[in-house]
Amino acid sequence: MAGIVAQYTQVPRMRRVVTNVVVPPVVGVNPVDIGAYTLPNVRGQLLINGVASDSGLQWSFQAFGGFGDFPGDFTQNFFLEPGTEINCTVTQPIANLFRIVTPVGDAGGRVYDLQFYPVQSVPPTIRQTSVNIIGPATFTLQLIKNLLIEGF
């Protein structure tokens, strides 16, 4: 006669840290249009969502990086998670720079440059570089970091 066999499955616990960055216009001009806007310093497995209030078109993609323990460590760099783009096309023309191109539905299409830095003390920046400015509208960027919590 066979004994009782038990199977235990440990499901990893995940925690999400959500950081919302709301950039309102200043005297009719959005700061993201005129230069690099500094963001909170986040690293790891990231879900990045953006939307400008004039079009309401939300774009999204996933990236990861910034794990390295020492300068020059390959894992200090940031990488696109392939196939995760929604309502945008994302390229990396140089290391740690994400060029986000939105469709025509986003006020004619916009181009955002999201720049991460492999130096952990330097926060990322974003700027809008196309002629289709955000202007008097509000720009919102949401950074969601997934954390794996070990232990019980």
C-alpha cells in the first residue's frame, strides 16, 4: 500500500513599487519639451507607462537593469524587454537610452528619450524631442518596479 505523497509548491512573493511622476506645464510650456526632466532613481525590473493629457494615448514598455555592484559591471546597463511595447516603438540607439516613438494618435506622434545612467547615484531623465510638443498639457510617467521578496 502506497503512502501519502505531498507536493509543496512555493510561490514567490512579489511586491510592486509604483512611482507616479506628474509634470504639469509651467507658463504654458511643459518642462519635458524644453530639456531633460529628472525622474526618481529607480532600477531593476521596470514597467514604464507614459501619457500626455492632450491626447490621452497611453504607451508602455518593460525594461530592466542597473543591478551591478561596481562601475563597469555589464549589469549596470539597462535593456529593453523585447515584445513588451504597447502603443509605441522603442529602440536603443546607444546604451542606456530608450527612444520611444508614439503613434499618430498621440497628437501627431511624439518622440521621447528616456536616459538611464549606469552610475547608481545618477537618476534617469526624460525629454520629448519631436515637433509635436506637449505644451500646456500635463505629462504623466508611471514607473512600476517589481521586487521579489525572499523568505516567508
